Amino acid sequence: EAGLAAALEESARLQDEKRAAEERRAAEEQARGARPNAGEPSESAASPAPEEPPDDFICPITTEIMSDPVVAADGQSYERSAIERWLASKSTSPLTGGELEHRILIPNHTLRRQIGEWHEAHAGR
């Protein structure tokens, strides 16, 4: 169990680092879009496209943004209801097909918070 807790902490740390890098990249892209070249507005400034959610926010089973993400034994986050349905009839990872060591699902509070923040930042877009 100590190994699982350490793996979950490492996963959350890596997700935070990835999110920070994505936010920096988005800020740089936005700054470039705010400085039109040769006096002409850029396409993004003229018609802002809705920003797609980061891949980490998407459940690999439902392909929808998660609202209640949990971590399974394969270290992957899934929407709770989707992975519970999967595990009701299978004992394998939906991604790898490998046998899962256990069926314990750990709430991914960090990812849930990040998804909530993303929703707030993109409301009305």
C-alpha cells in the first residue's frame, strides 16, 4: 500500500508539472496572438477558437471530460462510473488489457480540482 500511495503522489506531481507547462504554453500562445504581425489581426484574435481540454481530463473509456476521476491499479485515471462498470465484468486494464493487481479506486483529487479550474476558466467560451 505504501508503494501505491507513492505512485499516486508521483502521478499527481507529474500531472501538476504537465499542467503548469501547458498553462505556460497557452499563455505564450495567447501573448503571440495579442501581438498581430504587420498590423494585421491574427486568426486567433479575429475568431478565437474554443480551447480543447487537456488529454489528461478525458476518460479513456467514455472519451468525455471526467467529473469524478479515480485512479485504478494501472495508474490511469478514469471516470468513476465508467471504470466501475468496466470492473463489474472485467479484471483487466481498459488501456493495456493487462490484469489489474486489485480493484481499489483512489479518488484523484488533484485532477478533479484541475478540471474544475479549467471549467471555470473556459466558462462561456
